[in-house]
Amino acid sequence: MITVAREHVGSDYMAWAKTSSHARFNLSTSGLANVRLEELNVELHDLELTRDGGYGYEPLQNALAARLGVGRESIVTAIGTSLANHLAMAAVVNPGDEVLIEQPTYEPLLALARYLGANVKRFSRRFDSDFRVLPEEVERNITSRTRLIVLTNMHNPTGVLITQETLREVGELAKRKGARVLVDEVYLEALFAERPATAFTLGPEFVTTSSLTKAFGLSGIRCGWIVAEPELARAIWRLNDLFGVMPAHPAERLSVIALNQLDAIGARAEARLTKNRIRVYDFLDSREDLEAVRPDFGTIVFPRLQQGSADIFCKLLREKYETSVVPGSFFELPNHFRVGFGNDPDMLQEGLVRLGAALDEMC
Ligand SMILES: Cc1ncc(COP(=O)(O)O)c(C=O)c1O
């Protein structure tokens, strides 16, 4: 019999997101609603199919370097934050190396570390500490074998922001062990003008990843990147050679065009998030059966059910009330569910009404 190699490899969360998260009232997405091509100021003659080879498209490297305030030689472009994470982790971690990952976290990061053959260790971000990263918790779990610490900022699933001071402390802990810190900053973009500098600027032990996907509704152009010290960035470009000869050049062109329009796209996104967040928090205030940490920024919140299983609740919500949220079991916290509020305000409003009705039915 012919068997499938690596049959067990993949992300349960991603498979669910692609096949089972759709609903009439979709509160499961963590990004802004998709920008349509006609909303981008783009002409056909701005595009081209193919470019000469080489590492990186110069106008895109320059636009990202200017936006991030780092040297071009530290930037590696990638197909979304997803491939950026893969490349960054694979360039730093050898099979058997210890990787210390926050818990809860974005499940594909965990699946990726396991796929790379890492020895995965965890440190907790707890509800009763407002899901903050506590450097003492990192210190308790780091060992001399730790090669990489993995964080998301803002945190997926809770939306909590890590302060620069905490990042600095984690960087110090890593440095002492000769480890690096990978910070997935895809949600940091949703701080818009308030966005702090990428953690890479705190020291060469940091490697950061991001994209235009979440905060700007630009998932389709797959504009992702890694920021790393130049020697590591070169190694990542070489590793990327295994994944393809050349990126889709129309997407590179569209990325440059989008980066030039980001202030306007971001202003619309921020206005929507600010309004929608108030609606969601008003809803949470009205429910005694839910408790939640309420970040001031971001696109998501992660309430906890006082009673009952969130898996059963999410199933009822989707099947009877045509509304989807993400079950907390994908983030190893089965009493929680994640609500995203970057979508259309009317859809959100009706989704919240239905969420309330499903909660009432559960009681
Ligand atoms: C923390 C985190 N990183 C990466 C991704 C994927 O980003 P992209 O669409 O840019 O590949 C997601 C998507 O939900 C995410 O939550």
C-alpha cells in the first residue's frame, strides 16, 4: 500500500478555518474585511507579470525599509506572515532544538515548530494576569538548550499588547542563553499611528514577522516580511530558494501600490475597529455569563464562558444562529471563544444579537 508521507502534519486550526468557519454572520475572522481591487488606486499599466531575478524586489524592499525604519538588508519578503514564520523558524531551529512557545498561541506556530522537529516547551499567559507575558514565567521555563522563544504581539487569541519593556526583558533572557526571540507582529499593525517600532529594533536577538493581511484587509496580495539581522536575513533568503524561484510579481507590484496608500486604508480600518470594539465591549458588559480581558486596541477579544463548553456553544451558535466564532479549543483553552470585530458593523451587530440568543439558550 502506498502511504502519505507526514500524514499527521498540518494545522487543525487552519483546516477548520478553511472548511468550517464560514457563516452568514462571521465573527471568526481576525482581520479587517477584504479591500476590493477597485478600492485600490491601481491601473493595469502599474502591473507587470515578471521581473528579473535576484533577492527581493527593490521598490518593495525600499518601501518596507522606510515603513519599518530598518535597513533593507534586514528585510526578507515572504508569502504572508505564514511563510515568514516558517522561514524564520526553520532558519533558526534544528531538529531536537528546544523552542519555548507562549500558551495559548496561534496554533500554526505550534504545529510548525513540531513539524520542524523541535522539542516544544511552553510558558503560560494567564487570564488572571490579563494574558500578559510575565518575564519571570519565561525565566522559569527557559533552559540552556532553548534556541528560540516565540511570541505573538498583539497576542492571538487575546489581542493583548506586549510592552516594549517586557520585550526587552525577554530579549535579555534569550541573549543570556544564546537564544533568539521570534515575535509574530501581524496584529501590531492594527495599532496604526500608535504602532511601536518592530521588536527587531530592540536587539539582534529578535526576529520579527508581519504582513498587510490583518490590519488592512489586504490578505490577497500576500505581502509578508521578516526582519532579522543581516546575516540571518541572508540565510533566510537562501532557505527561501527551496520554496520557489520567484514571487508572483504582480503581487509585489500591488504590495508597493498598497504600501503607498496605507495611511488612507489604515484610517478607514481604525475608524471601523474603534466603533466595532465599543459594540463588542458593550455586549460583553451586558452578559454576566461571560468574562473577558478587554484590550484597548486590536481586532479580537477572547471571552470565557462562566459555565459549559465553548465547543458545544460554538456548534449551537453556528448551526442554529448562523454565526461563527473560533472555539477556544484551537488555542488550548476550551472554555473560551474568540470574537473578531474587523468586519462589517451591521453584520457584527446582528452576530452579537445571535451570540446573546445562543448564550441564553445554553443557560
Ligand atoms: C498570529 C498570526 N500569524 C500569522 C497569521 C497568518 O497571516 P498571513 O495571512 O499574513 O499569512 C495569522 C492569521 O490568522 C495569525 O493570527
